Amino acid sequence: MKPSDREPALAQVSPRYLAGGGDARWVTAPLQQVYRWQIAHLPLSPVVRVVPRDRKAELHLSPDPDQPWWILRHLGAGEEEPWTMSFGARTPAEIITAATIAYAAGPSPEDLVDPVTVLEQAGWESRHHRHFNSPDGHVRIDRLANGSWHIEVTAGTVPWRDSERQAPVWEAHFTEHTPPHVVAAFFTDLVSPEPVLRHERTMAPALRYSVRIQRERVPAKQAEATLWARVDRLFPLSTGRELPPSPQRPDGPLPRRTR
């Protein structure tokens, strides 16, 4: 077999928050397949728009170099306050989906965890319960006075781990009134030590200086299987919700974003 004929392989990358954007379907597939959010964008448009049946929210994926790529807006109605969560282009899709699923599924008693508790139990350095830093120094989280949250992730710019030269990788923001269980779900996945799968060659060179890459390769088809297994595990959790028929799962792989 020629090297060019071999099946593409992926690397296991950690920490996950420095792995890059990954496959956008981690965010969109559960919303569409499990929670029946509907595609509402124009064909051939670079902007992807997905909305729930009640039209109380909208998720945008927009490739704008000067703005967040992912934006979920809860529009609010009656006594509900509107709020927004947004994520930069290189925010790993696996972490974003923790927040979007938490929102789509709604809170349950076991999900009502204080976001601060998630960070403190993971051993992240805290100052006054408002400023948090990851043990490796790459993530800073600020809880602002109005109740909003700001997350900034940086990585080394040169291939020496003790270098103090850091460059921005991605930012995320949860505005005031974002439900605490949504923020807590995002933080829970953010602090997870589990690696994520990535095509190493497509990773931004600067990210490789700050991550650990397991050289034991994983077949690319396993990433596809992992995605759909994640979707399948969500179905039993949504059986109590009144939902329309499920859209048919695509037979083959869809275009995906791997930054």
C-alpha cells in the first residue's frame, strides 16, 4: 500500500482548549438531530443559522475574521431576559457543544452547579472567586461585576515551554443573565483532562508549541463514529420532550471545519 493510500489518522491533543476549532458538527448535529433545531440559513451562504422550534433563540456560525464565529442569542420573551454567548474561531467545538446542549436540554437538578465550584474543584487558581487561571497559565476567566463571564485563552509563540511570549488563541463571552447551568456545562468541559482528536497537520503551528500530542494515531473514521455516538447518547435524555420527527441522519461525512 502506498503511503498516500493509507487512511488518514488523527492525533489525541491535550489540553483540549488549545486543540483548535475542530469539526463544527459537534455543535450543530446534536441541536438538529436530537433537539430538532431547524436550519434557517440561505443555501450557499457562508453563515449557518439554526433555530429552535419556539424561535426563542438562534445560533449563528459566521466566518468573520473580526467577530466571534459562534454566537447563540436567547431572545427573551415576557419576563425572560435576553442574553448571548459567543465564541472565537478556534474555540474547540467539543467545548462549545457542552454549552449549547445544556441550553437546548434545559436545566435538571443534577445540572444546577455553581460555575465557580466547577473551576475550584478542578484546582484552578482563584482570586476573590472572580478571577481564575488554569494551572498551565493558558486560560484566564473573569467573572465581571454585572454577572457576565469572559474567557481568554493564549498559547506560546515559540517552541519553548518556559517562554513568557503568549499570543491570543480564542475568547468566549457569556453576557449577564446567561443561565448558570449553561456556563457550568461549558466550564466542566473546558477543565476536562480528556484529549480531543485533531488532524495534526491542520493545527495552527503556534498551538503545537503548547499542547501534548499523543503519537498513537487514531483512524479518522473513529472521529466520525465518536461524533455520532455522542448524538446517540443524547436521545434517551430528550425522550420526555415533545419533539417533531427526527431529520434523517446523513449517510456520509459532511464538510467540516478543522482549524
